[in-house]
Amino acid sequence: YEDDKVLCFLDVNPKANGHTLIAPKEHTLDMTTIDNDLLLHIFDVSRIISKFLEEKLDIKGYMLVQNNGKPQEVKHYHLHVIPVYDTEEELEDVKEVYEKIGQIN
């Protein structure tokens, strides 16, 4: 998914199949620097992404994770949408997951 404010893409080191990152196009470090309107937009997009993952990958739920400070590996605000399945899914190559789900705009 992409719009004028955010870009969404699969995590290169996923915790689960379909693990998606939502990143703002404009640089902002973390929760202390992000604009409230942009933060709300990112959470609105998380609804779109989670619904898409439910339809394409039959997920049973999801976790929203956002790191700040030391645990933040990439020093650019981003939100993780991490799918949860009924059973533990074997991790697939990111390319295989892209092929399964396609792309939404």
C-alpha cells in the first residue's frame, strides 16, 4: 500500500508471514517527534493493511508494534503489523508472500 503520506512493505526479517511495516514518507524519528495527524493516518492505514491480510492470508488477529529509543533498530518511525495465525506458520521467503498477496493501492 502507498499513498501520499506512507509506504507499506513486508518486513525483510518477518516475525510472521505478512509482517508489514507502515512508514511515513516524511522523516520523523519516533513517538516523540511524529505529528499527531500523521500518527492517526498511520493507524488508519493499519486498519486497511490488517483487513487485507485477513482476506489474503487468513490471519486470525494481529499485533501493532512500534519501538522507540534503544530497541528501535531503524531510526525512522514505523509501525509493525504482525499477523497472528491459529497455528504457528512456517516462515516463507518475503518474495513468496508478495506473490501470494499481490499489492493494494
